[in-house]
Amino acid sequence: MPATGDDAAYAALFAKIERERGFRGNLYRQKCLRRRVGVRMRARGLTSIADYSALLDSDPAEYDWLLRVLTINVSKFFRNKETWDAIGNELLPGLLARGEPVLLWSAGSAAGEEAYSLAILVWERLAACGRGKVNGVRIIGTDIDEESLELARSAEYPEVALSETPEEIRQRWFVSGPVNRLKDPIRTMVEFRNVDILENRPDFEADLILCRNLLIYLDRPAQGRVFEMFVDVLRPGGYLVLGRVEMLAREVKEHFDVVDARERIYQRR
Ligand SMILES: C[S@@+](CC[C@H](N)C(=O)[O-])C[C@H]1O[C@@H](n2cnc3c(N)ncnc32)[C@H](O)[C@@H]1O
């Protein structure tokens, strides 16, 4: 991105946000983050970054609003049907048939929509095979945004989160009302944790990593580091599923076979 007069002001703003709240804005794509800061500045009627920075000092609650906008935690159950068809029909049957413990990780899980979508598919697959038990399957959702994680644990969703959910799944697994409440046992199948994937390698090994629509917000070196971490976390034969517009970094291609180029599904060698 060409240098502008605002560069120093944004750098100072992101350094301050990192100091106060630990969010490392310098590792994300700048154009996108700046646009989002602009959204908050307009909402507060401000036009200068210096004034907005001063506002953060006088009204620290603005940090919460800003981080909500910066982390872009929008998700839906079963978003991109074709990807979920591939996960349900091509990946899960083999993983679940292994007869060994299986760990499925939704990295950047937002309010849990993806992690619970996985749990529904796992449950239905095991039920279809006459295996009612999910003991050997761990599903972990992680995110950097504590508020999203709280929503995930509450397992209550607005209508819009279900707009891509097949009707029969909705009928079976949600109690509808002013909010849509996910039923047990799906709710209890997923564990949520706060993990900043730019900072920490989680303390588990995974058979499937679902990381969609997070890497696009990171700059290339940060993406590369996350991919290296995924290579380390994935067990041989495990799968990595990215978002539709995300690409495997060149540096890690040698560690993967392409399973489905369109759905961005890769298998660890
Ligand atoms: C656009 S949402 C994607 C949600 C879901 N994966 C999907 O595709 O529907 C991106 C999520 O990544 C999370 N996120 C951003 N930076 C992160 C980081 N460094 N570590 C962990 N999660 C992060 C955000 O908080 C947000 O919930």
C-alpha cells in the first residue's frame, strides 16, 4: 500500500490498541483495517485519527466497539453449502471410521456457527452408522474475540445465522423463539477457547482444521506463520479447509495434497 500522511497516525493508533487490548493490527491487511476504523470514526462523528485516539482514552468502552468491527466476526451455520457437502460426504466418513480419537478444530470460530455445524454433521454421521457415541470425537472452536466465544457458549442465535441451514437440520437441532437455541447433545459436543493464532500454537494435534475467512484479513508474512503452525498441528492424513477465496501459501504447499481445489480442501502428507 503506498505511503500516505496517515501512515504514522494509524501506526500509532494500532500500537496503542495492541498495548491496551493485545490486538496486533500491524499483522492484518492495512486497507481493510483502516476502512473499519473509518466506520467507527464516522459512527462517533470524528474525522481525524488523533481525535479518535483521544476518544479511546476518554471512553474506553469504544475499544469494545472498535474490536468488534476489526475482528469481523460474522459467520453462519453451514455457510457455503458445497464446502459442507464435501466435509460431510468426503472427509468425515473416513475420519470417523478410523476408530481412533479424532480432533476437529474450528480456528476463528466466531460465535461457534462453524464448530457446531461440524458437531451436527458428526452426530448425524455416527447416528447413521448406528454408532450413537461421540466419545472419541473432540471438537474445539477457538477465537481471539471473547465476546464471540461467550455467544458461542450460550448457543443462542439470531435468525440470520441460520439462513443457510437446511430446513430439516433446523427443525431437528434448534428450538426456535425470539432467539434460536441449539439443542443438546450438539451444544455440549464443542469446547470453546480463546486462542490468538498469531501468538499461540494450541496444545493439541488435529485431524481437521477448518479455518475459513480469517487468513484473508492477515498480511502475507502473518499468513505464512499461521500456515506453518497448521502444518505442525495437523496429524499426517489430516485435512485443512480454507475459505473460498483463500489460498494455501507457497511455502507450505509441499506438505499438502490437494483434495478439492474448488472447496480449498487440502490433506497433510
Ligand atoms: C469473518 S470471521 C469467520 C468466521 C467463520 N470461520 C466463518 O468463516 O464463517 C473471522 C473470525 O476470526 C477471528 N480472528 C481474527 N483474528 C484472529 C486471531 N489472530 N486469532 C484467532 N481468531 C481470530 C475473528 O474474531 C472472527 O471471529
